[in-house]
Amino acid sequence: MSNNADRSFLRAALDDLPEYLTSKTLFWPLSNPLSDLMPGGLPRLTPGNLLLATARLRAEKLLDPTYEAKISQLINKNRAVWLLKVEQEFATRLRMWQNELDEFSRENGPDQAFIYQIRQRAILRLLELEIPTLKPSDIRTLDLLDEIFRKTTIPSPFVWEETYSNGFPPDEWWFLYRDLPGNRHGSEKQ
């Protein structure tokens, strides 16, 4: 998503967030008509998508402090429900990431949708930061998937738009600094 898409998503998500936080739905379709105007539409409202849009806008210094305060206030008011959704999404995204890495191995490497697919891993990291204590089985699974990902990719410059890089330093967000051999960011040096 571009910063315009992130801003549109955040505006639409803020409208739906109170109802979302009282629902049992994890992947919430946005009701704001702006979501239909964006090319490809906007992602569904989830904690991970909300955290990612916020993090990317913060990295570009484009996050509206009013929106950030309203989001924080709504989340804090509904903290228990928020954490349940975060944990549910973490489990779902972990399975999705595992499926994508399984596809990588069957296809002898990730496909050209790699930049989109790495989004799953970034969302997992954001969700992980929200969860007070990860289950040991989730930690083991994520460690195993990270090892597979490292073996499948090579070091590279930041794979998303450079304007986001300040918000995602390589020590914590190492997977955003890896790419496919021969891809636009990839380097044959290991």
C-alpha cells in the first residue's frame, strides 16, 4: 500500500473500529466508500492491518496525531477484546506465512508477489509486539519459518518503498532486508 492507501485505510478503519471491537469478526470489511475508490480496494480491518498502516505512516512522519490518539483510546477502552483479536490474527497469519513458505519450497523459491507476501511476516512482527507472552509452540514455529525464509532469500536493501525504511530498522525488521536472488533488490552476495 502507498501512503495514500495507508491514510485512506486509517480513516476508514477509524470509522469502523468501535463496531469492529465489539464484534466477533476478525477480518472486517470496511464500510467507508473510500475503500472502494482505491485501486485494488483496501485491506480488511484487522489489528495487524491497522498496526501496519500506522507504523508505515509513522515511519514517513505522516501519521495524524489525532487519528493515533483516537485509535489508542478505542483500543485501550477495549483492551481485552483487542488482545483476543491480536492473538487470533497472529495464529491465522502464522498459518498463512507457513503456507506461503511451503509454496516457496514447492516452486523452488518465492514468486514475484514476494513484496506482498513479506507483508505477512511484517504483520506477524507487529502482532507479536502486542502479545504479552507468545506461546512456546508459536515461538518455535516462527523460528523455524524464519530459518526457512533466510535459506530461501539473500540480503538486500530495504524491499519496500525507501520512505518507510526509517520506521523499520534492519536489526528488528531483518526480513524486510532480504529478497530473492535476481529480484530487483537481490544481490548475489551472501
